[in-house]
Amino acid sequence: MSTSEKFIENSAKFSGELFATIAKSDDPTKNIIISPLSVQTCVALAYAGATGETAQEMVKGLHLVSDNKEEVAASYAEFLDSLNSSPLVKIANKIYVNQNYKLRESYKEITGKYFHSEADTLDVSDVNAAANKVNQWKFDPENTMKEQFYYSESDSVEVDMMTQKSKFRYGAFEDLEASVLELPYADSNLSMLIVLPNSRTGLKEVGSKLKTKSIFEISQNMYETEVSVMLPKFKVDYSVELTEPLKKMGMTKMFSNGAEFGNMLEEPEELKVSKVLHKAFIEVNEEGTEAAAATGMIMMMRCALVPELPTEFIADHPFIYVIWDKKNIFSVQSSSSKMFPSKKFKESSVKFSGELFSTIADSDNTTENIIISPLTVQTCVAMAYAGAIGETAQEMIKGLHLVSDNKEKVAASYVELLDSLNSSPLVKIANKIYVNQDYKLRDSYKKITGKYFHSEADTLDVSDANAAANKVNKWVEEKTNNKIQNLISPDNINDLTRLVLVNAIYFKGNWAKKFRPNIIMKKPFYYSESDSMEVYMMSQKSKLRYGAFEDLEASVLELPYTNSNFSMLIILPNSRTGLKDVATKLKSKSIFKISKKMNETEVSVMLPKFKFDYSVELTEPLKKMGITKMFSNGAEFGNMLKEPEELKVSKVLHKAFIEINEEGTEAAAATGELLVLC
């Protein structure tokens, strides 16, 4: 398994774990939208400056491919370049540093070279200005009609439901207790995977199962068949503070006073991450999808789809969906190719994605929609891993499911992935490192994050918290088409702030097979066995990839996006209340394997239109995933700053947004990781 393949696999692991962690702890009545890729990339920016036990925790928690920062950064650089090569996706990173400090040249070099992250300064004495600086498949519309969308077994809301009948990739998974549908986007390799629990109330269970279920494994078990699809139009944004989710995923030391981020700033200071903020946005309609949190994985809870017959996929109760790039999974390439991430990287990313999603789902309030981008989370934490050492780095390698303990190899995997994603017209992903203006990044850290994560370094004046937060937020808004706003609060920045690692991702794709807007109807959507609410339900009957999976106890449908390899996998639990069980099963289920077992068949699809946003603090989810030391006072981030200081991660903040309608999907996500003096 190559490094880039391992990077993808580990990112998927991080994504699943992050989503499950947030879903488990968040309000179940909320739509959760996250971009694990945004979170992972942002934390990975911090990792690039971490040392010791902090770095090891980040390696483990982010499921990084290696404990070699150069390898980790190279992995991100490859991935970022891949994403940004797509006309559908744009992803970017940015580092804001307190204007009184300077980044180490090594840190500036690694974040700039690999994370493509520019560095800028923040005047943290003006907290408002700082915050503003940071937060700046088609369905036929004639077939969209009002239908019920069920948020319990009997309660529903009326939504605009898009419909179409086409050939799609689909799979029913017994172990997930859900079905999965893939909606491809036009003119790209991107598609949306919608995971529909078999039960109207089964979303949380499905989310937990996804923690151990690889999205790639799911995709590999899907097949093309004619599917009648009903999908609601929706637009969602979501904000989340990721400190607790990330702590639950095992990354604790970076948030503690013992955090080790010594490779970030020129001036020796003890830094820790104070907050990791994440925001995401997605819009799905008849034309396709616009999102600021896609590729890697955008996972969410609280939507709908369940086939009463093998060829029906009715989204009328909570489901899970994933937007992914099929080309990154199935493309055939030579061993010297750097166009797309390796299989090992992909599998690692998928493992991380499943574990992250399941961790969040296990701890979240089951009434809230969970939307995350595990790729953004993994990338962000991987940037921190690039600066971590010792036990911190080892924890991060394991928690992030990294492909190697060699930072150069890990970074190389990310650069493959980022370049592959950015090559798509549907996706854009970016990284950024902000360093306290009184400190400087180590040259080695700057080099690895710059070369592999394409992460530029910038300074922050932390004496003006408002201005510093504004600086970071404006960059995030710019990279997510204004779908993610106010990722960082001025309250997150203070005199102890040394670094802010940021990852942002934006996605917008149109359905390759359109829902019919003229038959959108209000239908009940069940959020329990008997409770429902009326939602607008989209419908179509098309040839789609589909699979019924007994081990998941769910069916899976694939909705491709036009002009790309991207598609949406929808995992629908067989039970209205089976979402949590399916999510748990997905923790150990590869999306690749699921996809392989899906076949193309004619499917009648009903899917609600929806729009959600979601915010989560990932400290606890990441700790549960084994990344604990980076949040502690014993965190080791000695490779970030030029000046030796004890740094730790104080917070990992994640925000996501998604909107689905007859046209397609729009999604966005961002992850912010704050490192502070212990």
C-alpha cells in the first residue's frame, strides 16, 4: 500500500471517528454538517509544529500516515493539489500569528510548501477585527413536490422533495442497517454518498457504525441499478467547537498546558491549542450540490431515505451521506504518479473518517443533524502533527490513522490528496497557519507545511483578539464562498495564543441524474417510529448504484455529480430508529468495500431537500479516538516554533454547512486548531 493510499484510508478513519464522536455528544435535533478533511488538515498544520508526546498523540488521533512530519505534510500537499485541481472544489489553509511573534522558518516552510498555507499577522488586541479577518446530479425541478420528511417514527415536516428514476450505484448494508445511494456530480469524479438508515430513528446508530465502517468499503460493495430516488432539497450550515471531540479521539495533550508546539515560533514559548472551531455549509437542490465541506468526507445525520423495496430508496427518515471522489478510489495509475493520493492514504483517511463520525455520533444529541468533514479535521490535525514529537506525535499517528511515522511521507500523502481534490472543478481546499506575531515558525515546520499542505504562514497580533479573530475568519469566508462564518471567536484568542491552524473546504456539484422539480411534494419525514414532520421530498427513477447490506442493516445509494468522479453515498438504515446503530457499524466498515458491493440498478428515489449547518468542538471526540496528549500540558510540539516553548492544543473547532436540492449539493467546512502556551 503506497503512502498516498494509506493517507486516504487514514483520513477516512479520522472522518468516521470525528463524525461519530460529534454525533454522539451533539444535540440530536440539530443537523450536523462537518468537513473532517478541514478539521484534519487544520490540526495537521498544528502537528507540523508539535513535538514529543503532543505530536505522537496527534499522529494517532489524526490517523496520520507517519510520524515523519515531512511525509505527513507531503501527503497533505498531494491531496490538496488533487482537490484543488478539480473545477468543483477549492480548499485552502491559512496561518495567523500574533503580530508580536514570528513563525519558525522550518514551520513556515513546511506549512507553506505542503499545506499551501500562507502566514499572516493578527493584532489580538482588537479581538473583533481579528475574528472578522478569519471568517470572511441533476433532478428535474418539475418533479420536485411537497412530501413528508420524518424526524421520528411518526413526526414529520413537509419539505420540497426532489425525485428521479435513474441508474445509480446503490447498496443495502445489513451491518449498517442502512442503504447507500451515490449521486454523481457532472464533469468530475465527485459524487455524493447518501447513507439512509433503514429505520426513521436509526440515524445515530448508523452514525456510530460508520466509525468503524470505511466509506470506501461501502462504495466497493455498491452496484449500479435503477433506483427511484426521493431526496429533499436542503441548505444547512453548522458550527462546532472541536476540542472535546478531538480529545475523545485521543488528542488531548495539544489542548493542555503540557502541549509541545516548539517548532512553530521563532521565540521559545509554551503553546497549546485553546480551541478548534469548525463551520460547514451545504446546499442540495435539483441542479446538484454547493458545499463548503466536501470531498474527504461530508457526513451528516438527520435526513432521510429507506427502500421499502430493493429498487426503492425513500428518504423519509434520518440517514447518513458522504460526498467522495470515486476517482481517488478507483483510478489506475503508475507507482510514480502523484496525481492522486495512494490507496493506503485513502484507506487511512476513510478509517479516520468513520471513527470520527462514529465518535461524534455516539456522544452527540440524537435530535441534531451532524455534518462533518473528517478530511478537514484530519488535515488540520495533521498539520499540527508535522510539528509534534515524542508520545504526542505517536498518539496523533495512531489517532489520525496516518500511513507512516515518517512526517515527510505523511505530508507527501496529503499533498497528493490536496492536489487531486483541488484539480476538480467541484472542490477547493486550503490550509493556513497563523502565528503569534512575536514568534516565528521553525524553518523545518514552515517547509513541510508549505510544501506538502500548501499552507501559507501569516502573523496574528493576539493583543487584539477581535482583530485577530476577524483576520482568520475573513480567510475562512473567502475559501468557503462565505458559507462558513465566525469560525473563530475573539474569546478563543488571548495572550497565550501562539498558533492558529486553519483548513477550509468548499464543494458545489450538480447531480448527474436530476431530480424532477415539478414533482417535489410535501411528504412525512420520520424522526422516530411514529413521529414525523412534513418536508419537501424530491423524487426520481434512474439507473443508480445501489446496495442492500444486511450487516449494516441499511441500504446504500450512490448519487453521482456531473463532470467529476464525485458522488454522494446515502446510507439509509432499514429501521427508522436505526441510524445510531448504522453509524456505529460504519466505524469498522470500509466505504470502499461497501462501494464494491453495490450494483447499478433502476431505483425509485425519494430524498428530502434540506439545508443544515453544524458546529462542533472536537477536543473530546479526538480524545476518545486516542489523541489526548496534544491537549495536555505535557503536549510535545517542539518542532513548530523557533523559540522553544511548551505548546498544547486548546481547541479544535469545526463548522460545516450543506444544502441539498433538485440541482445538487453545496457544502463547506472549516476547522480551526488553536495552540497556546501551556
